[in-house]
Amino acid sequence: MHRHQKGNVPSPEELVARVTDLFSDACYEEIREIMVEQAKLLEAQHTEGILAFTKWAQSFERILVRKPGKRFHVDAWFASGVAADLGTVVPLSRTLIPFYLGEWAYFLPPQPRLKGNGSRLIYGISFPGSDVLNDVHLLQYPWLYHEATHHLLDRVDPQDFEPVRMALATVLRKERGRTPSSSPEVRSIVTDRLNRYERFWSPDIAIDNWTIEIVADVISLWTCGPAFLGAFRDEMENAGNRPFEAHETHPPFSLRAALLIEVGEVLGWDEYLRSLRHVVRQWKHERPEASAHNDYAAMTGGDLPTVVLKTALTLCRNLQLPRCTMESIEGLRQWIAIPQSADSAFQLIVGSWLKEHDQPDTFASWETSSLELLQRELTR
Ligand SMILES: [Zn+2]
């Protein structure tokens, strides 16, 4: 029995060969080095470690783009550009690679944590659509800033979230200190609600939570300005069937929108907030009962959201994140006249928004030509 099991366990050399093959494309050079190095650390006697590594390789084989197509290179360029923008003070990983898993997401692909590999992990950004140039919709790309911000927030000092932690503790202390209701049903509803409140708002970086989502929205607005407002509104319209629903990982869209409007006013984007305001008003009009529902009000009300916004803006300043201003938008007006080489991810992402805003009729052909040009330049 034991011998038979042993026969299914690859040798460390076989694993090195498998990993080398998996990451054979030139674009994975850095990752290949990391993984080969890790595979070499495995010892033939350590069956458990080898099996864990094999499992990891299998999961990567399922999701990795093995033979990167035209879009992959474009997205890798975008990802590294956005990472550079966000990494002024806290550098982002150089192994932030594109995956195509159906929707926007930041994730840490499953991987072995061996001794000594410390920070050398592979991080993924999932882009919507598949690895074909036609699936790139530049008006959605401000979401890349949001996803890359998740990576940034993984790396910031957890102390930066102390104001949120303190405000949360105050709310919980006060609410839990109230005289309990004599009805067991009411008591159980209140207890459950407070537990959820704590879990949703705790700025624990290791798990998805409302605080982190809102901070990521604010940072995207700070760095992309009205381009993020546009991408957010489009997403809201797509996901608009349940704007008041509270999920563990993401705050309700109605709350996110209301907070973006609040920060947007502070950052001087008043005139670009109109359509977002319109959608929020419409939601409330269509579902007056949902927005006034006890649970919704309890989960989203109070001062905590404002503390989260302030914390987010402080982070933008402390991390010296580049801020999109009216001047940066003006600076792009000339550039969008004709499709031409892009100097930065920011230029192409925010420039796309401006092109669509100023010249909607020519946007589609401009977008196609801009992407083809970029792709040719990247593979030349
Ligand atoms: Zn997010």
C-alpha cells in the first residue's frame, strides 16, 4: 500500500520539469524562477510537501493562461502601470499577473508557502472576458485601480486602519451596553445584527470586508477621478437589481454610491456626479421600503462610514498616491484627438473616459485603434 502510494508521488526533479513547462512562456520568466527555486527546495522523502506542491501546480494549470494571447500582454502592461502608480511609498509586487476568470478580482492563487519564499508570492488580477483583444473595454479599466488597491492594502501598515477599529469598537460597546430586550426574538435579532456589523466593518486586511471595499473605491476615485465614477455607474447599472442588499464581502451598492458621491464632492468632481446621484435617487424611489428597512439602516448608518472615508483620504495622502485632477483631465484633451502611443496606463484609461465623454461617436474606433497600436508596440 505504502509502496503503491509512493509510486504516484513525483520526484522533485519531475516537479521542477513540470513547473518549468507550466511557466515556459517568456512573460512568466520571473515567476518561473520563483517556482523552480521552490520546487528545488523539496526533498524526495517529504511526500506531504511534494503532494501539496503537485496540488498547487494542478490548480495553476487550470487557471493560468498558458500561451498568452494579444490581450494578455496589453493587460500585463496595464497591471504593471497601475501597480507603479499605486506603489509610490509601498511597492507593489512585480508578479501581479493577468488571469481570465470571468470578472474583476484581485486574488492570491493557491501556492505553497515554503520556508524562505516569504514575499515571493504570485498575485493575480482577474480581468473580465477572455484573452482576446476584442474583450478589452477600456471604460471598465478604472476597476483595475480598485483591484490593484486590494493588493496595496494587503501591504500597508495595519495601524493605518486604527481610526476605523476604534470607531467600530465604540459603536459595538455602546450597542452591546444597551439594556437587552425582554423578548428573546428581539435579543437574538439584535445580537445577530451586531455580530454581522462587526464582521462586515472590521478592517481586517486578510478577509474581504466593507471597510476595505470602500477604501478601494475611494482610492480609485482619487487616482482616476470621473473615469472611475463612470465605470462604477456602469457596474451599478449591471448589478442594480439588489442595491440595498448587505453581503459579507461587499457593501450594498447604494451605500458605496452614496459614499462615492460624498468623496466626489470633496475632491471637486461635483459636475460628474449627476448620473450617479440620479441612479441612487431612482433606487430609493423604486424601493422606498428597502432603503428604510431596519436592517439596512442599522448596517450602513451612523458615523462609521464617514470615519472610513476619512481614513481612506488620509491613506491617499500618506501613500502619496497620484491624484487625478481637473488639470490632469485637461492635459489629456490634446492627446485623445487621434489614437497614438500611450505613455502610461493612466493616460489610456482616463483618456478613454474623456474620449467617450467628449466624442462618443468616434470612441469605438479610437479604442480599437489605440489597443491595436499598444499591442503592436508591446510585441515589437
Ligand atoms: Zn473590491
